[in-house]
Amino acid sequence: MNYFLKANKNLLTYSLIILIIIPIFGINFLLSFLGNILLLLFLIPLLILLLLFIGFNSYKSRINKCDNCGALSLGFNETCMSCGADLENISKRNDLDKKPSESTIEVKAEEIK
């Protein structure tokens, strides 16, 4: 037996490396790999939902409604396709472009007797 160990010292060393060290790092790598895949499976749908939400809000902000006939347009036109009314005034009156002081209602307190 002692002769076998002396003759096959390299074989014993490599066997210990394969049987002890590689499975430890291999399991760690496997757990990290599976964790990253699960993380991606969770984050990719959230990223898609976020992009859809941003796209929908961008699309929604471009829609204009004609004051005369009520037709909807995407905001690329300067005039209404149905009645020919001017749509530039509608885009200028957008709620997001207003200053807060224009939207604030001033209330004066009166004393009740």
C-alpha cells in the first residue's frame, strides 16, 4: 500500500483536488448562477412593465381633443382633421405647462358673526 502511495502521488493529489476543492467552488458557482437567473426572471418583466408605463404616458400626453367637435388627434397636426379648428391653442393650454400660480385658487377668509 505504501508503494502505491509513493508511485501515484500525483494521482492522489489530483483526485483530492477533483473530489474536494472543485465541488465546493462548483456548488457555489451553481448557486450563484441559479440565483442570477432567478433574479433576471424577476427583473426583466419589471423592466418591460416600466418601459410600457413610460411609453403609455408619453403617448397619452400627445393626444389632443378638439374643443369644437371632440375629435381626438395625436398632436402632430396643427388643425383638427374633422372640423379644421386650430389645435395649437389646445397644446399651449396643457396642464403640465401651466405655472402653479395659475392653477392656485386664492381663498380669502371672512369672519362670520
